Amino acid sequence: MKRRPFVKSVGAVMLSSLAPIQFAKASPTYPVRPVRMIVPLAPGGGSDAIARLLSAHLTEKFGQSFIVENRPAASGIVGTDAVAKAQPDGYTLLTVFSTHAMSAELFKKLPYDPIKDFIPVSLTIQSPLVLLINPSLPINNFKEFVAYAKANPNKLNYGSSGQGSAPHLMTEQMNAMAGIKTTHVPYKGVAPITLALVQNEIQFALANIFTTLPMVKAGRLKMIATGGVKRSLLAPEVPTIAESGLAGYDSVVWYGVLAPAKTPPEIVDELSREIAIILKKPEIVKTITDGGNEPVGTTPQQFAAIMSEDVKKWGILGRKLGIELE
């Protein structure tokens, strides 16, 4: 799992139209001691940011500390495995983003099952990626991008944060739907991708809007489309890829909270309910939307359905591409 600031495809599931959330009665005895929120990545990324945002408010709500613990090793596998093997008592939680499910079927071997060893608590945030190009290209919109790519097969290089990452799979999905062929160049994070794009080592990329918007405003990158199901509040003048001719496409990543499998459902429901309440607070909504993201909050069952859909959808694409992760 790679880092991206506050950065899923939910397929046909539209989170804004989910059914009203129903929850079990809150447990009168939880929590009675501090709760660990494991972030399997280094501080500063999206999973870390949402964990710290939630932990402060959950601590205030419950009167017990929700402690963020970063375990950045082996692309998130070490921290994730620690939660999979933790006691299922509600005192160890995991913050993840969509690559957790997207690449579940692409790993040769993992010390845990990304689906069976966890129980979903809540999807917290969804974050659309945007399509960026180097300004030297004679392209001003998505239709021109597709036409140029078709006229120059495999001549356009694109960057991602690695094999099986969300930008990699979502770009390949876009290529397949548009009928174009481009060349993948993997990097280690958003910063080197952005630098390579500015220097024209790669010609396009799907990336997080918040971190790349300054480069767009400075004229060093060009944003020709956004990947959400609706236009971004940070760039309302830029059309989505779907409305630009690729109906049904979206490049939206999500963040969420998981617990070890067999965690008591009343505890899972209580956490889910409180997270949904937090994500509706005006100051939290503003913080999240100012970053170009959307607060969500789902029931465990809704989040489970989204994860299951991602495992199937992206597993099929990954196998078709011959992706096999170590």
C-alpha cells in the first residue's frame, strides 16, 4: 500500500445515495482502556491524517485515549499483519485505503487475508484523482488526450506509485476503456511522480488534486480532467473524465477503518456510529473538503460490500495485466 495525502473505485455503488444508517445499541462497557489505531505507513500520509483526525474526536467522545501508532514497513504489510493477529476486542484498529482491497488478489503471498482477517468498521473519506499532463503536450482536454494517445501508441509514459497501486490500476482501466496504449513507469510516492511529470520524464499521471494543484496554478502542470463522479470543488471548471467521453469511469480512492475479524459486532457498530457523527461535524467537513476530498461514513455492511466489489473488479484487471505482487 502506497502513501498519498488524504487520497477506490466504488464501481456502481454511489456513496451519496446509501440507505439511512442503522446501528446496534452502544456497548455500556467499551472502551475501558486506551485504543490503538495502527497506521501501517509513515506519518504524513492520508491514512495517518485521517487516523489523527478521528483519534482526537474519539478520545473526546469516549474519555479514553485513541492512540495513533505508525508501523511503516514492507509497504504496510507489517502493520496490517499486526492488526490481523491482534485480539478481536475493539482495542486495536487499522486505517487503510483502497489499495488494501484493490491488490488483495494480486499478492503472491501475504501473512494475512485482506478480507477474511478483518471486519470493516467504516469507509471514512473518498478522494478523486485528477488527470495531469506535461504542458508541452498539444492537449487541452480529455478528448484531445485520447486522440493524441491513439495517434502515438505507447509513446506517452505515465507514472504511478508502484505495481498494483490505485493510480496504476485506475490508469490501466482508463486506457482499456478509451482504447489507448501507454507505458507505465513506477515511482515511490507522489513527490517523485510530480517531479518527473514537470521534467517531462513522464507525460501524464493520475494524482491527488490537493498536492498537485499548486503546480497546476503555477503553470508547470496542466489538469485536463478530474476522476470523480462529480467535479471537484477545488477545480469546478475542469470536467470529469466520465463527462468528457468515458461514461462510467471514475478514479476515486477511499480511506477506511478496519478491526480484527471476530471483533464483537456491538463494538464495531458503536465505532461506526461515532465515526459517522464525527464526519458530519461542520469543522471536520470543512477540513476534508478543503483538501479536495469528501467525508463519507458508512455502516460496516456497506463498507464490506464496497471492499468485496473492489477485490473482484481490480483482481480481474490485475490478472489480465499479469500483475503479481511480492
